Amino acid sequence: MTTILITGPTRSGKSVFAEQLAHQSQRPVIYIATTPSPDTGEDPEWAARIQQHRQRRPAEWITWEEPDQLAAALFRCPPTTCCLVDSLGAWVANHLDASAAAWQDQMEGLKGSLLASDRLLLLVAEEVGWGVIPAYASGRLFRDRLGELVQQVGQQADQVFLVVAGYALDVKKWGQPISSTQ
């Protein structure tokens, strides 16, 4: 069917744009949240952000929390649905402790689920490559893993949108592919 990648910086409107595309699809929507429900006392600001996302979703949307096995969740989505994944960045963060080989397996599994998909997939991903180089190894690992994943998913996706300042730009329409993700 169709895979659409929506990427952009924090607070750019990428989740809202993905939700609009899901609504416009006129399909039943399965919202796959890759961030587990937080303990509201531990991080009230993060809990408030997640609550804001929940409040925007129509009541008829089904929500699955899947912080770990994203590929398996995508395989479970029925063919007539629109599956909205928010977000790839949170999913990458959940796998920062994985070895390079284990991470590669996770990434290959996700890419395989995209190739085998016969449903509408909307994937939201944070754009992390435009900021400063992270000062800590874990920050650099996150940036590198997410950057590589977004490039590979973007190559497989039917459409890629970059959302900046509340505007969505069709990257595949206006851009030129780069032959290597090295």
C-alpha cells in the first residue's frame, strides 16, 4: 500500500500533520505510541505532552503502546487500516542499550515490516541532525541511529514530508535521492 514518513524538528507540527493524514484516509486508525505511559510524578512535563497527544486523537482511534517490538505491531495491523507510528525517535531511544548487532536486527525487522505492508503507514520521526553535536556518547548514539534509520525508511517510503514551522514539504517531490546512506 503506502508508507509515508513525516520528519521534522521538535514542535514543528509533524504529529498534527500525521494525524491529519490519518483522518483524511477515512480508514480505521491504529495509533502506535512508542513511548510507554510515563509516571506523571517522575516527569510531569513529559506526561503533559503525552496527554496533549491523547486529547487530540478521536475516540474511535485504537491506541497500542509498543515501545519495543514495533515491527511485530506493524505486522498485526489489519490491511484496511491506517497505522500511525509516533515516533521513531522514541522507539530508537528505547533501544539505546542494545548492542550494534541487536540494533541492526531491530532496524532490519522494521524495514521488513514496511516492505511487507499492505496498509497505509504513517511514520513520525524527529529530525536530529541539524543541532549541535551531542556532548555525550548516548546522545551521539541516538542521533546516529535515528539518522540512519530515517534515511533508510525514507528510501523505502512512498512519500517523505519534512514539517517545519507548521508547513509540510514533500521531500521526494522536490528533493533528489542520495545513493548511499554511509
